[in-house]
Amino acid sequence: MTYNLWYWDGIPGRGEFVRLALEAAGIPYKECAREPGATAQAVADDMQCDRKHPPFAPPYMEAGQLTLGQTANVLLYLGEKHGLAPASVSGRYWVNQLQLTIADMVAEAHDTHHPIAASDYYEDQREEAARRAENFRTERIPKFLSYFERVLYSAQGDWLAEGGRWSYADLSLFHLVDGLLYAFPKRMMSVSAQYPKVMALHGRVANLPELRDYFASGRRLPFGDGIFRHYPELDGK
Amino acid sequence: MTYNLWYWDGIPGRGEFVRLALEAAGIPYKECAREPGATAQAVADDMQCDRKHPPFAPPYMEAGQLTLGQTANVLLYLGEKHGLAPASVSGRYWVNQLQLTIADMVAEAHDTHHPIAASDYYEDQREEAARRAENFRTERIPKFLSYFERVLYSAQGDWLAEGGRWSYADLSLFHLVDGLLYAFPKRMMSVSAQYPKVMALHGRVANLPELRDYFASGRRLPFGDGIFRHYPELDGK
């Protein structure tokens, strides 16, 4: 079965977490908003379709009769269906738990540049963004990254969960760290030495043979004006 | 097995979503931070324990050897273990998807009074809160509630998912709406007529025989200074 992935074209966004899992596992999928002939309105139009289980927002994925929304939920499905997470009860919930913690940090990274309204321009909330970004840099980055460092330390292996191979949460943590390096290069430069295991995992996924073709394909979009944005005034040591 | 639920004492918080599921299903649990002799530091102390799978934040639940963190993940576990969600593949992911959408709105409701830093006082971010709350009232409340209204309309029954009985997502939607009614009474007064099915579900859970004892027990804490807060200056028609 070929899955249909729906996400706005032009930015990696939350769609990228699903994409990385599909690509690393070699699962066939169609990127619907980038198909020849797809309009800029393709996702918005599709969202209005009459569905038994409508998604609230992209990304969502059609798997035959199923439509699955919410990034962590799509990944839970892919993890169970394609063995991208441990099959044990303990490992399955653990990877889901990690994914949800990653999602929390992703949402906070977004709000550094849009602390007032996702629908308004950054330029209309610059002052608030400066305050929120400062808190994110000084409190939240250390809190989240030291947590993942602790998890990797306890795991005593290369990956977040047991089983000796990557899970979808490892791919997501890679993308999160990649986004932080893009958005907050100064801050990450000054703190990353405190999180050697997190940074090593980032490098390990960047060099994963399963992702080599994808990274070389040009299909992995630049961060641009998506969730992770680089505004020099929001960064700092 | 009696579960151990860990959450800060004094506010319902995200712990309440787990509590409602445990209470409505009659599942025995211990509220660890409210046990006789528990200190105000009980949760913070327990968080530092050496665990194979450490939680990032409360609520978390000990189920024998398992420790489960992240509200939606704890509920996924309870749903599967105790039949609090449909057993079908489709229904299971659907309820998880709805729970994650509810969680997104809960996080946004929190950020109306803490748009800059969760660790700072409201008084130190009042101006930003006023702007964020206005956006939440005018854009986000209608966007989320009209989504849930559409879901209930499609469901053609009393509950969000199939199967003819409540799932844990119904209990969570009740608590979310309850929190909105507390925090934004003026706004909810002026828009609730547009969401008759959401409001009917709220009333249905409020009168659920399975929750009668809990609601009468006094153990359901008032919203107070938790996720949902009532600051009159953040409310408006």
C-alpha cells in the first residue's frame, strides 16, 4: 500500500517527522501537495472533504480507508505497522512518550517567533518574541536537552529505546536538534557540549545509510519560514 | 493492580484528564502527592528517582514495573488496558488523535496567561497575555470548538468515537470545555450556542452516573491557579 501524506508544500514543518520515518523505512508514499498539478490550495481543499475521521490540521496520512491525523499519532501507527519502534508493551509506550515530549518542544520552538498569534506576522509580535525566545534559550533548551541526555545516558546504547536500532523517536529528535541548530546557532554552539549524547545521536541519524538517498534527493526542504526560523535577534549565547 | 498517579497537589492540572478516566472506569489508584505524609516536594523528589523510563513532567503513572509519562500516552495505555476506547484499529488511533488535539488546545489555553514564560508570574506578562488571550478568544476557540462540533456531527451519536459509549477523549473534552467555561465565561456565553453538540457532550459527562461519586467526593479540585485561570481582563465577548 502506498500512503498519501498531506502537508503544506514549501516548508518541512511537522510533516517532516512523518517523512523521515517513511523515508528511513523505505515505505512508499505520495506527497500529495507536491504532485504534478497540485495547487497551492491542495491541502486546504482536501481538508474540507467529507471524512469519517477528519483531521484538525496537517500533517495527516491516508492509509487505505483510514485517515490518521496528529504527527505523533501517525508515527505511532507507522511504528506499530512497520516495526519502527520496539514491539514490547513497555517500548511502544516509551517511544510514544518520547515523541510527545519532542512535540512539546517543537511547539515551544514555534512559539518563540509567534508567541501571540500563529496567524499574524512575526513583525507584528517581535517584542513579545524577543522575550519568549530569551526564556526558551535560557530555560527551555537546557530543560529539554538535559532530559534527552539523561534518557540516552540511561539507555546505555546508541538509541533512545531498547532493541539496538533506531525508532521513529530517534529520527524526530534528530530533526528537532537540526531545527534548533538552524534557529539558534549561537545558543546551540554554547550549550551543545553539555549534551554529548544528544549531539552524537544527531550525527548518527544524519549519517544513517537508510536516509542517505533522501538527504541527497533534494526533497528534504530547507527550514525556511516554518516552525524553526532563524531570526538573529532571537538568538544569543 | 493499583496504579500510582503522580501529579502536583493543589490544582487539577493535566492530572485531571487521567483522574477522570480512572474514576469513570472505577480503576483503583493512589494519588501519591495527596497521601498522608506526602510533602509539597513529593512529586519533585520522585521525579529524581532513577528510572529506566523517566518522565519529563507530571502527570505520570506507575503501573507495576512500567512508568508512563505524557497525559495522552497514559490515557492511551488506560484506554487499551481497560477498554476506555474502541478496540478497533481505526477507533484506537482516532481516540488518540482526538486526545492530542484536545491537548493542543489545553496548551494554548495555558499560554493565554503565560505567553512568555511558564516559570514567571502572570503579573510579569500581563500585556502579552492580553494580546494572546484576545487571539485565543476570537480565533482559536472557534477553530477548535467548531472542529469538535463537526466531529460530533459526523459521529451521529452521543460520543466522539464509535461503539455507543464514552471513551477517554469524551471525558477530556468535557474537562476542556469545563475549563473554558471557567476561564472565559463571557466568551463562552456568546459562542456556545454555535456548538450545541459540544455543549451537550459537556452536560452528558457532567451527569455520567460513573462520575457521580467522584464529583460528590470533593476530590475534584477547583481550577484555581492551574492551566485554566479566570482573569476577567483576559475574557471578553
